[in-house]
Amino acid sequence: MNEFDEECLLTFLEKQGQLFDEPVAGTLEEAEAFLEDCMAVVVDSLREVREYFEESGVDVDNMSDEELEDASEVFALTGDKYLIVEG
């Protein structure tokens, strides 16, 4: 089971509208439960975001780093970390 830190949970709560039309969580606890249920992951670099999508069968070969970072499933965290949530 993933451990999501407070920054990760707050970022998801604040920016969940980039992926979902309606809020899926309103509290830190709901955010954590949702992220665990959908098996969200935290990776340490944009390169790892690209690898994650490639391993999932998504064609990202023609996507620039900026396009990848702007994908609705990708939430930027501090320190070049990223939360990936598949909706």
C-alpha cells in the first residue's frame, strides 16, 4: 500500500479538477482512500513518469516533456516528484 504524504494529498485535493469533472474527495482522508483505491503512484522524475506510461502501454514517444507534465493524470509535486493518478 502506498503512503501518500500531506503534500501529495493536498496537491491532489487542490488540483483534482484537472482529471475529474466533479470532486472525488473533500478531505485528506478521502483523498488518501481514493488514491489508494485507484493505485496512484508517486515517482521521482519526469523520466519515471514517461517510463510509467510506457509500461502501461501508453504511446508517449511523440510527447515532449512539457506535454507529459501537462497530462491530466500527472500532478507535479515539489522536488521533481510527480503523482500519477489514473482516472
